Amino acid sequence: MSVERNTRELEEGIEKDFSGKMTYGSYLALDQLLSAQHPVSRPEHHDEMLFIIQHQTSELWLKLVLHELGAVRKRLREDDLRAAMKGIARIKHIQRSLTEQWSVLATLTPSEYADFRGSLQAASGFQSYQYRAVEFLLGNKNAGMLQVFESDPQALELLSGLLGETSIYDEFVRYLHRRGYAVPDELLHRDVTQAHEFNPGLVQVYKLVYEHAAEHWDVYEACEELVDLEDNFQLWRFRHLKTVERTIGHKSGTGGSSGVGFLQRALELTFFPELFAVRTEIGK
């Protein structure tokens, strides 16, 4: 009886000599990427590697979210709604990955985290400038947040720039104006360094769209895409809160915040308040 070997032979055409050629590893700079994990606990605690990689991968996804949001904003300025919504669709999938990652960090028990938490000193996710940049691009501006990044010129430059620029919601509202919708004038000339504030006149614009969806289908779909985007962001915030609560209870955060209480208050912030308020008005 012949026994088949449990191996797969290399196909004849597979590249084997990479001298002077780009490889998978060089293209992705894996030598840098895989050597960027530097546990600080001494003796080194086994679970700190999980903690580092969880946050590094989140930052990579946030980099891609920022890349896509920038393109969404540009396409809205160019009146290319379909391309803008394609970008939103991609961001929604990235958000799903970001949210699912919390389940991995949730395997870190309170006692395991306590063994190396003190080594983090004042380092905290609160200091993620990419996360703040995403918030700014979505419309949750907060000039006071810049103080946290005064010692990081790169972060400060990015956030200072975004503070003075329009958000994707500003651009969506301006797009609606160019389409002929009765957008309140104050929204077209508002101070974009401030967070967007609820405007009842904009609710009436959305009421028209939702109550006559067939006549405004592309805008109707875009509104729902934005609602999905905010829903996903809030779900991410909630999973963050519950993972922190599960791991440290109601201790203060390493960066000095109140921890769970601070994260709880973040759930009250909204990017597109009129898109949620209009649900109460439909059918009245």
C-alpha cells in the first residue's frame, strides 16, 4: 500500500531567487513592523505583547480611516456623492474590525493587566491623535484637546489643521445646498473650528428626504450611510467602555481621566444629530 506524503510540492514557476527584487516582507516593511513591539514591564509580562499589538493594529486601522475620510470629504466637495458613499462603505467595514478587536483585549483579566499596568506610567489611549483626528473629521471638534499634544509637533500640526477645516458633515450639508435643498444659511457660514450644533432647520430638510424617499433616493441612501457610520462609532465607544470596565473596573485611567465615567460621557456626543432627530418627525 502506498502512502501519500502530506506535503505540497512547490510549483515550477514559483519565484525562489529574490536577490535584488522586492519581496512580500520588504514591500510591507515587515522588519520594521514586527520589531516595533517593545514591552516595558520588568520582568517582561507575557500579556503586555497582546496589549501592545491590540493598540498598534487599532492605530493602523485608524490611519486607513483617516485616509478614507479625507477622500470622502474631497468627493463631496466635487459633488461626487456615489464615490463618497463608496468610501463610507469601506470605513464601515474597518469599523467592524476595530470593534471586534475589543473581544481579543477582553481576554486580558484584571489581575493580568494589573501586573504590568504600572509600567505604562501616563501613557493612555486618550492620547491617540489619530482617534482625535477621526473625531475632528466627523465633526466633533474640541480645540481644548490640542493641549494634550503640545509635546508632539506632528500630532499638533495634524489636529490644528483639521480644527480649521470642514468636517465631512459640513461638506455633506454644503452638497445638499448645492443640490437645491433649503439648508439653513447659518450652517453654510458657521465657525468650523467648533463642534457642529443641532439645527432644527436641517431636520426639516431631512424630513422632506425621508418622507419622499423615492424622489430623493441618492440623498436618502447617503443619510442612512451616515447614520450607519455614527452607529458603528458609538458601538466602538461602547465596546471600549465595557472592555475597560471589565479590566480595571472604575479605576482612573493611566492618562488621568476618570476612566469608565469619562468614556460613558463620550457616548452622549453625536456627529449627525439631525439625522437621528428626524426619526421623531417622520409621519407627523
